[in-house]
Amino acid sequence: MTNGMRRGWGRLTASLAMAGVVGLLAACGGGGGGGDDAGASAVAPATLRVHYQRTGGDYAGWGVYAWHGPTTPSTGWPGSPRFEFGASDGFGRYVDIPVNPSAGRMDFLLNRPTSASEAEKDQECDRVATFAADIATRGQEIWLKQGDCTTYDSAQAASGVNIGHARAMWLSAARLVWPNLPPGGELRLYHAAHGGITVNASGVQGADGFHALSAAALDTALRERFRHLASAPAFALPTLAASEVRSLLKGQLVVARLVQGQVTHATQLQIQGVLDDVYAAQARDQTLGVSFDEAGRPVFRVWAPTARSVELAVVGQPLRTMTEDPGSGVWSHTGEAAWVNNAYYTYRVQVYSRQDGGVVTNTVTDPYAVTLNANSQAAMVARLSDAMFKPAGWDGHAIPPLQAHSDSVIYELHVRDFSANDATVPAAHRGKYTAFAQTGTDGVRHLQALASAGLTHVHLLPTYDLATIPETGCVTPSITSAGATSEAPQATVAATKDDDCFNWGYDPRHYGAPEGSYASDAADGAVRVREFRQMVQALHAHGLRVVLDVVYNHTSGSFLDRIVPGYYYRLNGDGFIERSTCCENTAPEYAMMEKLMIDTLKTWAVEYQVDGFRFDIMGHIPLAAMQAARTAVDAAAGRALLYYGEAWNFGEVANDRQFVQARQAHLRGTGIGSFSDRIRDAIRGGGPFDSGDAVIRRQGFANGRCYDNNALNGSTCTSEQRSELHYQQNLIRLGMAGSVHDFVLNGQLASAYDYGGQPAGYTADPHEVINYAGVHDGETLFDIHQFKLPTTTTAAERARAQVVALGTVLMGQGIPFLHAGDELLRTKSLDRDSYNAGDWFNRIDWSATTNYFGTMGLPSAEKNQAEWDRMRPILSNTNIPPSAADIRATRDAVLDLLRVRRDTTMLRLRSGADVRDCVSFPDAADQRDGLIVMRVTGRKNNGSLCGDGRYANLVVLINAAPTVQTYAVATLAGRSLSLHPVLASGSDSRVREASFASGTGSFTVPGRSVAVFVEPAEAP
Ligand SMILES: [Ca+2]
Ligand SMILES: [Ca+2]
């Protein structure tokens, strides 16, 4: 599989439905036909006709590789089946692909094999065709062009004259580019202050005038900044006064190519580059939002350089005119001191909008809002330093100490999940920020137990102001258990899923304000601030640091476009917003989106005292923006926060097409961490996009690969299965070595081990990797195990498999990450995507009495119906539901492993060099099925300490197999190792049977056990 094919977790697919499948791609649309292909046959039902145009007419070998959507998707590489272009029409060639309408869309790329195993692609883009509602009955057509990642919904849309699109980019005051424009002709830039330009047979109408353009080159700086446009035809504008450029940018802009007086091409302009060129230098350092002057008056500032006017609308007050600073494009107004901490406001922006086709007046909220009233109708004029926004004892409250980022252990938790199901929490606090500040509740006691054992961070799913939970009057459907495979509970959830109180929240509206639905009163902007701080303060008091999940790669809807149309979002070649992340992709490669990100991060770090950030789909953010953010936020906070994210590589930015991405391959040495798909896939088996039998067949290290095959894999382990398992074991070893790129395993560099075409080892230091076996995306760890473990495995053994999986991340170098409830065998009834599955499927029982498996019913039809037939026997399997004793045993075993980790920094080495010099895997050259042996020495060869050097030797043995295993490490013969004291007096009686025979250096470990042996350090 190629890099371009590898994608992140199901967040992407999760959110497809959030955005509404229809119209997901603006340039894709629905549309069941049309175009100028008269003479071509009608499209058959449930068929997608893909048209393709190559400028040179060289179609040989070109075809469609589609991994989602066709009735028979492509697998392998270059792909089987591939759908080669055959039939011709006036546009080019086309191919008909039978599709499965319920798939909702086709995910594909265009490739041409160059050998039996290699192929070239037409652009490094994963393409999407969203299915029309009537594709099942009428079929559908799409149009593609060489060198253009856009999916067009008509042949006409792909033609030269189309001022509904914006296919040219004004990059700087002096230069613009127009990709794919044929050479020659006369180029003109038409302008109209109020819009109204049209193009027809007699030419361009309705413009105020035009400037002639001349062919010109881009300089090096522009070619580097706009690398994906570097080879596009470029043009120079005449020398214009700065004021003239600013004036042009406030109106409609159309470029046209004329040949012998006829318009052959015309399009509108994308203006992000020139806006940065003209305004960013002065705008970047402005204080935006509301600040306060020396007289205590609020000063409002909003960046709107293309606006014709901006007015401040304070609720209950006459409109106030704002004044533009022409150098920065910032509009400002100084208001009245009486408004502070009680007034609410919006802005009225009069602006030309390409999307709306004219000058419009938009009422907008402040992107820099720090708090708002219910459902984000208006922002509050709030001075967060005032007492009314602070809980008692807020200022100077203690933050739990942490010596190094590598000491972090992260717990991913959703605010509502934490207490919605906890009967020990007073009803008014359930699902709210304030639940964290209760005492003695089951949830708080559980967090405290985790913290005292060694958990260091709670990472909260989105808590900024999000769009998908009603902040007033949200409903909680009443559901009763109706049996293991009942369809009723999910149907009840579905009926109110957009009105209920639950959503993951990957739908940002206001990046710098707390979400209102988690506050006790959403209408009063002060309450959410105070209660959010109360939550942070309480978590700190519980001994836990706080990480916020931030989503700067997209917003919910394109509301930022209502202030500066065409600026904040990444645009495709036609000028429409890219949506590869699910929703409207933001463009932090432009200065003011980057500034919005950095400024709002600072708000959380400074005003809310949070301790780190997890970046959703971080690979869509430039590395430079991430590094600038880290530097600026740490400086503002006066301390080093924790930064990590989803550093996947996909979509329109893949392979650094537009800029150097903050993706795994580039994060080495930055100190910014990334989730490791390598260890995840090896522990769980298969991958996040498996479906059908593959979900069951592809077992992993922790659930039986080879050593405990399920029925689909046969009763004996084949050599192929064994080599797959041993490959998984090596991926886990490399993960336990912190994914350090120059760690040597069995004579081979970690970076030389292959993971789907990428290096398995890719970090400089262990804290640059987040090791995990489960996360909110995809099936929970418990649920994925139930697909893959043999049906006869007992509940108690299933619980032990959970500990084995978590043991690999908890006993390894690198930062361990747990999804809340993993230590309680959390299930979502096999749901692969619970983003909108309500409280019912997202429940956690902190009293460790039940995990509800077999009582929740089938998971949501929306996300899982295709798998229901495979799920029914699993949900009905009476071997699976754990007893309270099984759940508590799992929890207590995890607590013991946390204590072991906390006991010595030998398990949390600070640097890649320490990992290289101190960590080894004695069994790597002599692999056993289901066994991993990791040794950490107390001293390096040069005599210096490994971590705290607390032990002369520390040996971790993870035996995933159900049977006892013995492994001898010859170099440890004669040494005096014994089971770690925490485990020797720990909760797990089976682990206590583990032993070490000094004479032979031989370890014996019971089945499905994580054993840690230590040898006291000799006195120096
Ligand atoms: Ca909200
Ligand atoms: Ca919902």
C-alpha cells in the first residue's frame, strides 16, 4: 500500500455523516447525469461513470483504484480490480464502476502501473465522489482532469469559462498564477467594486475596468511558499499603488484570457496569498478580540481587510461604526466601560462574497470570543482576569509537578462520559464541568486511584465551543435494555441523535471559548468560564494535568468565511473549500488562521492553566505553524506544555504537496509527539478500515494471532501466520523502544523496519511517540478483541488479554495513552464510531460492576449496519460478558502496572540515546509466539546511569499466549532478579507465579501475563 493510501482513524469517516453526506464536496455535488457526452450510453443503476481527460490524450494504462465504494473495491497495489478507462466521448475517456450505494461515496485515486508492484499516480490526492441520493436507481457521473484533484459534477464545470469558480490565485501584489491555462492570448484582470461581472459570447460585462497582465515568472520565495503552484503559468500585474490593491481586494475580481477578442477562459481569483502579502506584516501582531484600555474601556478589534464596512452591534445598544486601519485591515472601536462583563456583541460585516455573488452584510460572532451566550449567538465582553470568572482559590493554585514529558501517562476522557452515567454524582452536575469538582463520587474516586498509581494527564475530548450539542434543552432519550442483539436501543438513540446531549464535539465554532452545554447555565457567559476553571482546578487537585483536544484542521460550517470570504479555508483548484478532514478544512498555512490558532491556544494555556494540547488531524497543519505555536504558547505560559497529535499523511496536503506538514515523517526531534499506528495495529491486528471477515480474521499480538487462532484462521498456525505475528511483535518492540529511529533491533535500525512503506521507527526521543491500543476512534480495545479472540475463550481470559494489550504500552518507553475505561473493559457494543451514539453506547460504570456488554443491543445502523450479521453472534456469546470480578481484576492489574512504571525512570527514559544504550530485546533473534522480552540495564556500557538506575536490570516479559512460557537470557545467568515488588504483592495471583531461575537466567511467565523482574542496583 502506498503512503497516499494510508489514512488516519475513523474520525474521518466518523464525521462524514456529521457534515451530511450529500454535498460533502462542494465541487462534487450530487447530480445524476448531464454533460455533453451525447452518444454515450445511459449510466446503469448503482453505477458511477468516471470521465477522465488527459491533455496529451495518453490514456494507456490509466485507471481508477477505488478502495471504498465499488461493489468490489481495489486491494493490493497497483490494484485488483483496477477500472481502466476505455470508452471515449467528447470529454475524453470514461469507465463505468458498479458501486454499493450504501457506501455513501467512492474513495479513489488514479494510477497507471509501471511494474508488477509499482504505479504512478495522477497527483498525490485521495479523491472522493459523494454518491447522489438516487445513484441506486439512476447511476451517476463525475468528471476528472489530468493534474487536477477536483471531482467535477459536470463536463461544463470542467471547461475553461466559469466564473462560478476561482481557478486563478493572486499570490502577491505583483503576481498571480492560473494553473492549466494554455499559453498565449491576452490576459486581463477585471474588477467590479460591487460585483456583477458576467462573461458571455460578447465578452466580459459589468466590470468597472481591467488591468492588462503579462506573462512573468514567480520568484524563489513565491515558488517555495506556493510549492503546488510553482509550475503554473504566472502573470505580472502592472505596478499599482498599495491603496489601489487594497481597493481591488474589496470587490469582485475576474481574470480572462482572450484570443482574437474571444474569451476562451475566465475565472474568479483566490486571494489568500495576496491578502497575506498586503496585510499580514501589520496584522499579525495586533491584539484581536476584546482588550481593555487604561481607562478600563473595551477595545474591539476584528480583522476584515476585504470588508467595505464593519459595525459593532452590542445587544441593546445602537450600532457603532468601526474604523479600519488600512495597513493591517483591522477594524476597531473603543466602547464603554459599563459594557465590561455584562454586554454581549456581534459584528455586522459588509463585504463582497464570491460565494454569494455580490456584496452582503453578515452578522457574525467574534472568532476571538472568549465566552458567549447560549448556542453562540453573541460573544460576551468579558475580562477573564476579574473575580466573577474565577472559582475560589483559582489564582496560583498548584499544578501537579512533572519532571519531563516522558513521565506522562495520558487518559483520554469525554466530559459528559465522565459523569452522565454516575448515580453517585448529584443530578445537577452530571455531564457537566463541575462533576470533576465533586468529592467521593465513583468517577472522582476512580480518577484519584489512577492518579495515585501513576496516571499524570487527563486528555479531554473537545471542550471549546462546539456546534453539535444544543446548549439549552438537549434531550436524553429513555432507553431500556432489550437484549443483546436488539435493534431498538440504537433506533431510539438515532431518533434524537442531533438533539441529545451527546456528541464527541469535533465541530469547532469558537476556538477560544468553552463549550456551553457542559456548563450549568449556558446563557450566562461567565458561568462556563468559571466552571471550566473549576474543572481544571479540580483535576489538578486530583493530581492530574489537563490536555485539551483541539481541532484546528476544520470548523463546523464555513462561518469564518462570513468575515473574510475566501481566506480562512483551504481551497481546491476550483476555489471551493477542501473537505478531506470531514468538514470545512481550515488553512493554517495562511498568517491569520495560524494567528487564530496560536492566540486561542495561548488563551487556554494562560487563562485556563491547561498543560497540553492534542491536535486533531495535525498532518493538515504546517510543521512551521506547529513549531511557532509551541514556541509562542510556552513563552506565554512560562512553562513547557505537552504537544502531540494525529500526524497522518493524507488528503490534498499529502506528501507535503502544499507545505511541509506536521506529519510523522517530519516530527523527529521537534518534541511534538504523534500517535503511533504501528504499535496500535500490531497489538489489535488488522487496521482501522477493515470490514467484513477481515475484522475477525486479522488477529493481533494481544488477541491470538497464530498462538490462539480463531475459527477463521484454522486450528494450527501456518508459517505465514507465524511470520505475521513475529512482524507484529517487532512492531511492538520498536514501539516499546519509543519508536526511536536509530534504535537497533536484531541488527537492524528501527527506521529500516517497514510499516506500510514508512519507517517503523521515526522519533528522536521517546516522548515523541504516543503509544496506544485504543482511543475514541474505532472499536474500543475490548470490542476489537471480541471480534478476534476464539469464541470459546472465557471471560476471565478475555480480561487478561486486555491487560496484555495495555501492558505493551504501559511497560514501554514512549508516552502511554489509555482510552477512558480501557482498564474497566469498556465496550461500546462493538460500535466502530460512537461520535453521535448518545450516552447509551458511551457509558462507563466507574464502580467496576459491569461493562454492559450483551445488554446494549446492536450499535448504530448508521455506522455499523453492514457488520450487524457478524456482530450478532458475538453480542450473544455468553462467554464474553465479564463479571464484576473480571472488571476489577483488570482495573487492579492496570493500577499495578502504573505503579511499576512510576517506580523507576528506567521505564520512561528521557532520550533516544538512553533508549539506544539501555534497552534491548533478548528474544528478537529468537522469537517465540506471543512473547516479548524487554531488558533495561541500570547502566550503559560507559558506566553512566540509565534513567535513575534504580535497578541493575529490569526485564519485562509480556506473554500474550494462554499457556506458560519459559525464556532464558543467557547473559542474566547468575544474576539475582525477582518479580517487581509491586507485582509480588500485587492484585494478580497468576502473575505472582512468574519466576526466575538464576542458574540458567531462565524466566517463567504464566499465560496472558505481564511480568516485570528487577535486580537491585549494586551500591556505587
Ligand atoms: Ca456550543
Ligand atoms: Ca448527539
